[in-house]
Amino acid sequence: MSHHAGMQITKHDTDHYEDRPEGAKPDILVLHYTETRDLKEAEDYFAGRVPHPSGGRVSVHYMVDIDGGVHQYVDEDKRAWHAGVGYWRGCTDVNSHSIGVEIVHPGHKYGYGPFPDAQIDAVIALCQDVVSRHEIEARNVVAHSDIAPDRKIDPGELFPWDKLAAQGVGRVAEALRADVAGLMQEPDIVKEMLLAYGYDPQQPLDVLLSAFQRHFVQDAFVRGEQGRLTQQTVLCLLSLIK
């Protein structure tokens, strides 16, 4: 069954999901990596054939293979178990209000590296489709690390968010030209800005900065500045909330 012109979606029947609560509609799109050696390993978890190492039940609406093949396990109107405990813009039950897309990738566990072009092209086509169907706001297209910054780092600092944003999926941050010397001395104000954007108020500043940089300031990882309050980070944050 294909929603998107020219996009084939392989549908799998599972009973690994539940109903969304009455009136809950998906208005968040969460992107993950599988952190598995291949699609089959992830699929066994999402279909409930193999217990997940976390001990919990896990499932997802869609999974995109390395060759760009798109697989669907849960209908969009049902609640899948992909996000776990998380927070975004006041929502503490992300699973009830989101659609989850898993991207087959070894993750940081098995040798983190770039995502293949064919896979990213398919992710973009799928996400364009989901976002338009549910009218999901650009700032609600998030990484798993955005909603669970204290325990998740996927899809990670090499995921090409800029390519998605260029095709109308999510946002990219531009480092504005501005004088932020004053803000560099006011970490509490920077934290307030991160909370205003949507991050979890229960998390310490360094955890939130790492998550924000993983999505919007990926250079910080190249320079070993993740979790630190840098001028570029503040400028990018300003550009997103101005």
C-alpha cells in the first residue's frame, strides 16, 4: 500500500500496539535509529518476536531500511511504543501524540557513520507525507534525543537534518550575526530559551545543550564542544525562537 506517489510501503501485520487515547492526534514526528546490525534484528523487536533488551515492549509505525525500503508495522491512528519516557513542548506522553519512524542504522553501538543517500531520500519522502497528512509543525519534527535527552542520542550528530529541512521536513538553525557575549554569562537565560523551544525542564543545562547540538549544531561534536555553552549554539538557538 502506498500513500506517497511512487513510494512503496511494505505493510506488516502485528498486534504490537494499542489504541491512542480518546481524542489524541499525532502532532509530533519522532525520528530514531534502530541501533541494530540489520532490519531483521529491529523487526523482531517491533513485532514482539524477540524481547527487547530494555525489558519493555517496543514498536514503531515505520522503519526505513538502508536501501530505502519503507516498512509499516502500526497504522498511524494507533499508538506505537517508540518514544518511551519523554517530553516535548509540554507533552509528557509522546507516544500518544506522535508517529515514530525508525531508521535502520548500527548506531553508536555498532560503529556510527553516515546515513546512505537512498535511505535519507526515502526518509524525506515518508516524512513529507506524514507531515502533510497530519499538518505537523516543523518544530515538532524531532530526534529521539530531543524528547529524551538524558537517555537517548539517536539518530545522532551525523543525521542530515539540513537535507530534511531543505525538503520541508523539520527546521535548520542558522547562526545569526548577533552579540551574544551577555548571554554567554547567563546560562539560566539560555536554559529558559531551550525550554521555550520545547525541551524538558527537568533536565540540566548540559544535557539539554548536548541534545540541541546533536540536532541543530552538529559541528559542536566535531570540535568536542558538546554539552558546552558556545556562541554558535546560542546564535542557533536564537534563530529558532526569534
